[in-house]
Amino acid sequence: LGGSITRALQQMSNATVIDEEVLNDCLIEISRALLQSDVQFNLVQDMQTNINNIVNLEDLAAGHDKSKIIEEAVFNELCKMLDPGKSSFVPEKGKTSVVMFVGLQGSGKTTTCTKYAHYYQKKGWKPALVCADTFRAGAFDQLMQNATNAEIPFYGSYMESDPVKIAVEGVERFTEENRDLIIVDTSGRHKQEAALFEEMRQVFEATKPDLVIFVIDSSIGQAAFDQAQAFKQSVAVGAVTITKMDGHVKGGGSLSAVAATKSPVIFIGTGEHMDEFEVFEVKPFVSRLLGFSSELMPKGLEKVKRYMTIMDSMTNEELDSSNPELMNESRMMQIARGSGCLVREVLDMMEYYKRCAKLWSKVKGLLKYRRRVT
Ligand code: GDP
Ligand code: MG
């Protein structure tokens, strides 16, 4: 999506004279790219109209950089599409907040619940997980396993079939324990169906969550708008999390979810692992989408950049050591802290190091050179 829009903008700015026709062609190309990415038709149409209204080529004095103005308008309109204009409820550390996750089966709720809990736990919060999914066999096992891996307290039952009862008991228990973030995972269904929405409403009424987070799979496509709207109509959705942003997706459909729920996207999931979870911010996301900033680095390069930060925390001797595996654990933790990375990443780096020792010797040389000159 980003690539096609960027190309359209590029073509526009290459034109010798930027007139209405060039602008129109550019907007048609952008609209096509958005529609192909499953952004809802009405949203695309609005965007086109808005840009046409904002960019008034005839009124622009000769000195103006027209392509820049158009680029900015496109950027702002894309941001507007993703920005409902209001923020969601923000939990407060030390107070008890209840957050309920809803979404279709397979959208990534259970995974996202754990990621969300883990994200806050890393910041020193005391989260807890409640499994109110009694519909899917194995749901409790899955949550229990995730929670155990992340060392997060959990509540659920193999025997109880009433999700409302479990949700209430879990929330009560963790409120008594002064947990500051009680996360309620709910069941989904394959389709949007009345039974699911009824169950959701009941859990909502019984637990009175401070925030309902709607989880949507980024590959959902055209169906996203209707799906998001159906959830919003059944329960007070306050925020959106988009999952599977790492896959080969069109992604645009999930952007429509923002418009449908009038709620901000707060996180995105970028993989199955607990740490593959990012805070979502509109402007950096759109910049990245359009390739406006250096943030648009291929994943591999990003990794190298991160590894370089880690290496920056190592001494020259450690860099020289031909066998980084000899480094002890406490030193490893020290390096992780020093570089703001996880120990896992330090380990990954070393694994990587072993595989490409030759390349790294060059990087090391560069680093040491930089240390000499700075
Ligand atoms: P639920 O039915 O809504 O609770 O969905 P689950 O949490 O069980 O997730 C369904 C599948 O999607 C699982 O295989 C997850 O590992 C996978 N999944 C969830 N989030 C992501 C993500 O951000 N990226 C990728 N690649 N897979 C994900
Ligand atoms: Mg689940």
C-alpha cells in the first residue's frame, strides 16, 4: 500500500508542471491503492474530496512547492483516517482497571491479552488474566500456558461453563489482590452471530470494564468495516488492536475499523511471540507507510542497527573475543540493560555473530574506529 502511494506521489512530483490534471491522476492512483488494500470506499472518496478542497493549485503562488503541499495533504488525510480524534481510556498504575478483549475466533485475542499483560508487567505493573472463554475447547489451557510463560497470574476453570460467572469471580479475586490491570479474555465465534454478541454484553454488564479492546486480524480485508461496526454496536468498544501485521496483508481493511468503531488503534501485533507487540502511533505509522522517514528500514537492517547498539555496550576486549559465548550471564544482563535491549536479543545477536563472524569483524572495526574519532 505504502509503495503504491509513494510511487503515485513520486510521479506527481516528477511532472514538469503540476496542474489539476496531474493532481487528479495522482489522487486516482492513491485511491486505487487504498481500495486495493481494502480500505472502505466511502473513506477513500472522502479523502479524495478533502485533498481536492485543501490543495487549490490555482491560488498557489509560483514560489510554492506544489508537490510538497500535495504530499503533506495526503499525509494528513491518511493520518486523519487513522485518528478518531479522541484517545481511549488509559489505565493508571496502582489503581484497579478492568480491560475486556473482544473479537472473532482466531483474531488473536488470547495472544494479544498476554502480550498486553506482558507489556505492562515489564513496566512494573501487576496484571492478571481471566479466561472467560468457555466456548472453545482448550481455551483455558492456551491462556494458562501463555500466562505461565509470561509469569502472570491467571484465573479460569475447566468445569464451569458460564463465562459470566468466571469473569465475575476472576475480576473479584484479582481486585481483592490489588492487581492493577485485570484482563478479561472472552470467546469468539467464526462469524458475527447473535449468541456471541449476547454473551459479550452479559460479560460486559457483569464486569463493567473500564475499557473494551476490539481485536481485529489485519488480513480481514473488505469485511473489516462491517465486522468492527457490529462489535461496536453490541458493546462499548474503546480501542482497537490490529494483529498479524507481520504477514502478507493488505492491511487497509483494518484501517477501516478505526472509522467504524471511532476508536483509536492502540497496539499492533507483529508476530506470535510475546514481545512482537508495538504501541501504535498514527504519524510514525503513516510516515513509515509512505517511506517518509528512515524508519522504513527492512526488518533485517533494523536488526543490525539494534545489534550495533548492543555491541556499543560491549568493551573492545569483548568485541575482540572470538567466542562471545564465554561471556557470563551477569555480564550479559549488564549489556542488555546498558543497551536497553532484552537478554534474549543479546543472545540472538551472539547467535547471529557466530553465523556471520566475517561481516561482524568489519562492523567491529567501524565501531572501534568511531570510538577513536569521537
Ligand atoms: P483468539 O481465538 O482470538 O483467541 O486467537 P488466538 O490468540 O488464539 O490466535 C490465533 C492465532 O493467531 C494463533 O496461532 C496466534 O499465534 C496467531 N497470532 C496472534 N497474533 C499474531 C500476530 O500478531 N502475528 C502472527 N503472525 N500471528 C498471530
Ligand atoms: Mg482465544
